[in-house]
Amino acid sequence: MSSRQFGLAISAALDKSARSIAASPGRSEDAEMFERFLEGDDAVAVRLFKKYNGQLFLYCAKILGSNAQAEDTTQEIWERLIRLRSKPQPVSNLAGFLFTIARNLCLNQNRTAGRSVPLGSIADSAHPSCTIPGSTDLEELVISSLDQLGFEDRELLVLNIYCGYRLDEIAAMLDISPNAVWTRASRARARLRRIVADLADNTGADGDRGETEEERP
Amino acid sequence: MSSTRYDRIIDRYINGQMKPAEEEDFRKLLELDDELRRLFEADQRMSATLLKERGALASLDHPESYSRFLMGLAASVPSGGELSGTASPGSVAATSASSMAPLLAGGLGLVLAVTISFFWLSDTMVKAPTAQHGDTTGAHGTTHTPPLVIEPPLPAPMPGAETTDTIAPANAANGGDTPAVPNARETRPARETVTEPLLPSAEPARPKARSERRRDDIPTFVDDTIRTRLKVERSDR
């Protein structure tokens, strides 16, 4: 039986599983799902994967600056989660738990890779910001300017803008006060805004009329 | 106006914390204050670009991650447990078996080798005592290997259904009123029908073919075992 067939068998059970999961009062749906995942319910496992994989990938891609590395890291996160089935442990905040694993793995990778390479020394072809097809110069600069922020500020913006979490959700996820998150996010956004404003002034180009990647030789 | 104040105003506007009147004032201020307009436009451009990149990244599929995730799930299923509503352990085992064909083949070969070794050893063990008694199948030509009727071991008696071996004498003792329970074992030749000559044959034994020797030797061992077991069973009864 191939993994695809296994997946088809699982998808057939997903609807049934979705109907049967009803979060009991006082418990989050995630906690309910995670408990069933640990008990061996594969349909719930797939639901968890579909719910969080995209966000985890976005997080890793922006923190690591490489889609391939992000893919590997995301797989590693899921493997670690599956390993919990043999050694279960209580997890009250699943999103926070997953993003903590992602954060640690990304930090480890950055540490091992020694990503202290100046942005200017990276070749255009290997530039981590070349992810939007047909993007303008200014857009690429804006995207790359995110790397100029510190790790914590960048992480906050990635969770907020890319992963779509509200600031209060991020506060719960990172286990810090909402006020602290609000202040940090505001400061990070202001810093990025100034970088972008300066870039726009220096290039003197309107982003919409800039030379696109496709027009380049 | 200080840069911090610009940032605060822009944040409040972006996060929808302004009242309608304040929003109107903010729009008027944008036309008048160049620095505020510059920062606000930079913020808008930044948001649009980051969201555009987010859309591009989110549209990527991750089929390899998904298939690896499913494989991990399949491998993580406990062997005795039953999955709730998805796949049975059998299907998971089948998934694993397809990827473990070389390992299974190796295991099968090992089992085969062990089986062959067992038969070879048992062959050797049987030959050794018979050689001491002169009842050998060796090259001396004094072979006397009895023709054997090989019977499978008798199954355990059904509760309430005794064999004719024990009922028949009882009936005879009771005057034969109770008919013997028909049993398939009645039709089977008795144990004594195993023809094993007690004395060596007077005829000079012809040398046996190798395959014939092997076929004869092994059942001797098996038959002795069964006979011993039968004796024990009967004495127990």
C-alpha cells in the first residue's frame, strides 16, 4: 500500500473525524485533537498537518531564508511530533509547541550554517528573497530588508504578517505578555517601515515601474 | 512631529484604533505632512509586498512533506493497536512490507537455513544410536530398516467423546449393552499394525539409495517420538 493510498484511506475518514471532534468546554480544539493524535487517530493527525504545515513552512522559510531548508525543517518538526506517540507528554498549547520546535530547529540551523554572510555578497541567483515571480527591484529590496531586523523582531513580524496570527495569539504562543508583544511588533514594524522608506528614496524608483526579474537579461 | 509620534499615529490607523473623526483628521494630515506621507506610503508598500510574498509562498505545495508525514504515521502505528477510523494495522503492515521486501527475503532465507540444519542434525542424532546397535544403514550391507506406517499424532480426545479403545473394554465389562461410540479412529489401523520385524531379515540387504535412506531414517525418529507420546497419553488415561 503506497503512502498515497494510505492518504486516500485517511481522507475518507477525515469527514467522520471532523464531525466527531467537538471541543469540550474549557478545552481547546487543538488540545482535543492532540490527545486523539497521541492515541493513534491518523485522521486527526492529517488534520493537524493540514492546519499547521503551511504556517510552519512559511515561518521556517522566512527565518531560514531558504525554501528547501524550510521544507526539511518542517518535515523534521512533524517527525518529532509523531515520535511523541511513543513518549507522550502533555501539551496545552499545540501551536506554541510546534512553533517552539520550529524556532529551535531554525536557530540550530542558522548557528550551524553561520549565516553571518553580508547581504551584498550573495549572488542574485542565490538570493533568498527571489520568491515572487515577476517582482520588482523595490519589492525584492523590501523583502530582503526583513533580514536586517533582529531575530525576535523578524520572528514577530513573520508570525503576524506571514502566518496570520494576531498579536494576542502570538503572546499566548510565545508565553509573553500581550503588551510586550504589542510594543515589540510596533517597534519592529516602525523599523522596517523606515528601512523601506529609505530604500524607496535611494532607489528613486516607484515599485510598480521598477525593472522586474523577468525583464532582466 | 517626532518620528515616534508618526509611528504611533500610523499604528493606530492601521490597527483600526481611530474613531471616524480621527481618521478624517489623519487623511487631512497625510496631505499636509510630507514625512507622515512618506512613512505611511512605505508602510503600505511594505505590507503589500510582504503579503504578496506570503501568497506566493503559501501557494507552494508540499507533496513530499505530506507523503513523508504519512509514512511516518504508518511507521508509528502500534503493532497491537487498532486505528480509529482510518487504516487497519494490516494495511499498515502491508505498507511496511512493500518497503521491506529485501529484509523479508533475508529472513526467509534464514528460516530455511535453520530448518535444513535442524533436519541435518536430527538425521545425525538418529544415525548415532542405531550404529551402536548394529542396525545401521552404513556400507556394511546389514541394513534392516523396517517398513513403517507413519501416523500423525493423535488429536486430543473430544470432551465427552471417548475413544473406542477405552469404551470397548468397558462395554464388554457391562455386557455389551452400550454400543461403542462410532469414531473415525475405529477405522484406523491399530498401533500394532505397524510392521516392524523384531529380527533382522535373513535376506542379505541390498544397499539402499541415498534418497531412500534419508526417507527411512527420519520417520524412525519421528515414529519413536510419537509412540513414546502415545504411551504417556495412554498411561495418563
